[in-house]
Amino acid sequence: MIALTETADRQLVWSKTAGALKKNVDLARWSTFLLSILGALLTTIAGQLDQPRPRLYLAIAGAVVLAIMTFLSSRLLSGTQVTDWIRARAASEALKREAYKYAARAAPYEDPMKRDAVLNDERDRIEQDVDDLAGLQVATAEPSTLPLEDLTRAEYLKRRVREQISYYHDKAGASRHVAKIMRWSEFMLALAATVITAGVGIAGKEVFGVKFDFVTITAVLTTITGAILAHIEASRYDFLVTTYHATARRLQSELAKMDDPDGMSTENWSTFVQHCESILSEENTNWAAKWTKP
């Protein structure tokens, strides 16, 4: 089982690498999002002040914040950063699929005399595609969660199919919750903009002795509302709810077609495993395509 152990170890390395790269991308996204809001507010407020010194200080602060935001966006949210994350994740998932097919003794790993050589060749092929990311690899001493020895057919169904179905249903629920929070934030900002607009006729343009152009502030809040949708995209989470449930349903459909896994021929078992792994691969592809959109 040396070939399987090596594949599991390499999969764990690429999984940790993808996780580290994703953290950097997420940090950059949230940082640029918050800095863009702060910069817009500072520069807008500066434009409404009459006192020269506070106005200058706020204008400089706003310009600095926006400059930092631009730098982070160009350096940490470049196409290369996001692509590296997706490629590392794709390598991890590809190695995981091959490990499970090997452990389940499904094609092309059903021949005991050739299966190790086939897995070694497939692992090398997958990792050759990410050789340029070798310098980004994250080493870890954690044990792999992949199988390190052959699985019975019942064990494959439990560990790879039924646990994934449960995982997708749980993730769909979590994504729905996040989407609701984002859309609630959008609603509250839109409401704030509406209330300020309605209050212009009552408060005039002076509050606490400071003159503000409330129409301009309203425009800024409206811009922030749009920034939330453009940057975080609650629609992405709505998409994930749909795709997670759809993937779980497709896996459940494959299970429903099976009567007795131990009674299946090697060919039919291999076809079943290939179908399940293809479903999981398609979900990963859809996930990556959605989250790499600018």
C-alpha cells in the first residue's frame, strides 16, 4: 500500500496548501472591501467640512486608505493568486478521487498486479500540473483522512458517498445562513440611505454644528450597498445552496440504483464508483468557477 500512502500524504499537502492560499485571498477580499468603505466615507466627509485643517487631514487619510486598498487588490487579488488557490485545490481533489478509486478497487485499479504502477503514474501526472506551485506547498504533520488500505464496498459507500451527502446538506444550510446575513446587511444599508434622504428636509444640512451634504452621504451609502453585492456576492452563496443540494441528490440517486453492492460485478462496481467520483468532480468544478469570478 505504499502507493496509496504516498498519494494520501501528497493529497494532504495540497489540501493544506489550498487552505493557506484561500485564507490569503479571503483576507485580501475582506480587507479591500472594508477599506473601500472607509476610504469613501473619509473622503466624502472631508468634502463637506468647512474647517481647512480637519478637511485636509480627513482627505489625506481617505486617500491613504484608498491607496492601500488599491495595493492590496492588485497584489493579493490578482488573477495569479486566485488561480494558484484553485489549482492547488484541484490537485488535492484529484488525488483524493484517485485514492478512493484505488481503495475501492475500481477501474483502473482493479488489477492487483498493475494497480500500484497505475496510481503512481496518475499521481505524478496530477502533480506535474502544479509543479510551479512547489514553493507554496505547506508541510504538515497531521495524519491523512484518506484511506490507507483497501476499503470494502460497504466502507466506500459509507465514507465516500453517504458522508459526502451529509456534508453537502450541512454546507447548503450554512451557505443559506450566510446568504441571509448578507442580504439583510444590504437591506439595512438601503434603509439607512432612505431614512437619511427623508431626513434632509427636516434637518437641513447641519447636524451637531457640522454642515453635511446629505444627498452625497446617501450616494455613498448607496455605493456601499452596491459594493456588498459586487464584492461578497450573496448570490454565490445562493448558488452554493443549489449546487450542494443538487450534488447530494445525484449521489442519493446513484445509491438508489444499487441493490446489493457485494453482488455487483467488478465492471458494474467500477462504473458506479466512476459515476460517484464524476459527480464529486463536477461539483468541485462548479464551485471553483463560481468563486473565481471577479
